[in-house]
Amino acid sequence: MIISDDNNKNNNHKGASNGAPKCKSQDLETKELEFDKTYEKNIRPKTFDEYIGQSALKETLKITIEASKKRNIPLDHLLFYGPPGLGKTTLAGVIANEIGVNIKITSAPALERPRDIIGILMSLKGGEILFIDEIHRLNKVAEEILYPAMEDFFIDLTTGKSQSVKTMRVPVPKFTLIGATTKAGALSGPLRDRFGIIHRLEFYTIDELAQVIKRSAKILNIKIDDNGAKEIASRSRATPRIANRLIKRTADYALVKYDGKITQKIAKEALDSLCIDNLGLDNTDRALLELIIKNYDGGPVGVETLSVALGEDIRTIEDVYEPFLLQKGLLARTNRGRRATKLAYQHLGIKYLDQNGQIGLFD
Ligand SMILES: Nc1ncnc2c1ncn2[C@@H]1O[C@H](COP(=O)(O)OP(=O)(O)O)[C@@H](O)[C@H]1O
Ligand SMILES: [Mg+2]
């Protein structure tokens, strides 16, 4: 996640032992959005072969697809969850493409009124896929309309007012719902139960991300060598969306400052200039850890407090920043709040004092 550093102008990262550059803030966000629009469509994988990683999930899906073809029934409803940028939307598109059906894409906040969800269900054709992003944000009414549609392919329409209300049972075409969410835990039980397959998307390995990067580079006509791809991969927060953003930024840098080809040295320089350190942390990640360490003695501290201090909303902290910091073992979640781990101290080059005020050894 590359974001503007406006919120932490006053943070310098002195003493960082990680090679994190002391870099100035820049407004990266607007540029990123432009990039997303222009390139995202071209580099989005369309087949299982192009879709890198997530091999366990891909295997499960291939078998399910095959079985539903043999039985001549629509695919079970699927729920994908995991942090943003790991490929949930992309995978839904791949599935539709592999089955050879149309996909209608919407998101829960767009389904506010009953008629929104009814309209979209009625407009589906047999076998089609309905993709609902951020499905944990679906409201109760929409959910209740969805239950019988998912289970038995009908909806109950009510007509008339107060005393003369009539309910009509209307069939909807057999469809497959694919839901995506960053928060599986926020889904209601009854909704969750109606999915045949619930699967978490995993963070990507460096090798997988290097493949993503090389594939995108080819499509975008960017020259990059293996070590250049690995360097970007290792700083991409284990997330393909970020890898794709960084490759474009690095390519721009290589073109302006060098001959255009991305090598490890150039990738390092470019990413340093974007304030992305050797673990892939950006200024906000580091500011979050530093805040816990310097202002709260390493924690625990509540996410609400962090949110106010950083000027980031709670959801962004929980969905975007924390999963990767947790995965890297830099942050720990306790029932009293967030705690910076020894590793976080080490990464930021800050001395870790144990409970007795002794300098703790890093292990
Ligand atoms: N498995 C993958 N292989 C190659 N590229 C991927 C993969 N998953 C995601 N991407 C790339 O990352 C970007 C973000 O993926 P997306 O599906 O939008 O993530 P999510 O819906 O989980 O937030 C896409 O544009 C796509 O090009
Ligand atoms: Mg998505």
C-alpha cells in the first residue's frame, strides 16, 4: 500500500537499521490511481494458468468446477476472504472465464435498497456469476432477500401496503454467488452458512510475486532482470496489487535515471526513494510501529488510539496495515490492544528494554 506521507511529516526515521531511507513525503496516491485505471485491466489474469499462487485454492476450484460441469448444475456459492490486493476480484473473473459464463460485479454498499438486490437478481441469466465485493457490509434486508435466492433460487416479493400486503414467490435463475470480504468474521452466521466453499487467500511468496512482476512487465513492455524482479517482490508486502504498482513506479525511475531496464540496483534505489524499506514497509507502517513503541512503551494500545494518532481510519488500519505487520511478526494483537514485538524494535533500530529495564537481546 503506497500512500501519501502527509500524516507523518514530523516523523523522521532516525536510527533505522533497516536501510530505510530518510525520504520526503510525496503524494503518490493520485498517481497510483491513474496507473490502476490504465493498466489494471491489461494485467489482470484471466485464466487459472495466468493466476499465480494460491495453489490449494486453485486445485479445489478446478475440481468443483469440473464436478459441477459433469452434474450440469451451477457452481456452489463461494466466499473469498483476505486482505485487499491478494486477488479475490481477479479470481472471481478467472472462474467466470474458465466456466465460460458472464459475471456481474457489484459491491455491498451499492445494494442499499431492497430493489437494488432484487433488480440485480432478476437480471441474472441462468448459470451466471454474481460477484458481491465487501459482502460483510450487506444490510440485513438485503441479506434476507439473498438467503432464499442462494438456497432455492427464489425471492419473496411483497406488494401492497399495510393490510393488503401480499407476498409473491418469484423464481430467479440458477446463479452462483461469489462473495469477497476483508473480514470474514464480520459476516452474519446465516449468510456464511450458505456458501459451499469458504476460502482465505494467502499472502504470496517472493517467488510468486517475482512471477507476477515478470508477467506484468512483459505485458507492459518493461525490461527487468530476475534480480530486479526479486527485489521488487521482496518489498511488495506479499501482495500482487502492490507488486504491480511498484513495478510501474520502478520502471518510471529506471527510464528517467537510467536506460529503462530494471536491475536489482535500480529497483533498490527506486524503492528507497519511495520510502519503502527492505521488508516492504512504508512510512505509515513504520509510523504505526514507532507510535506504539515511543508513545505507548511498546503497547498494548487500542486501535482507536492508533487511529486518532495516525489520522487513518480504524478499518484501514485493521484491513490494510495490520495483516501484513502481524504476518511479519512485527505486531501482536492482544485482548488489551496492539503490541510492538521485539522484531519491530529491531527493525526500527530502537533499543528493546525488558520488564526490568534491561536491554533485551533480540532473538
Ligand atoms: N494470483 C495472481 N496472479 C497474478 N496477478 C494477480 C493475482 N492476484 C491478483 N493479481 C493482480 O493484483 C491486482 C489486485 O487483485 P484484486 O483481485 O483486485 O485483489 P482483491 O480483490 O483481493 O483486493 C489485480 O489487478 C491483478 O492484476
Ligand atoms: Mg477486489
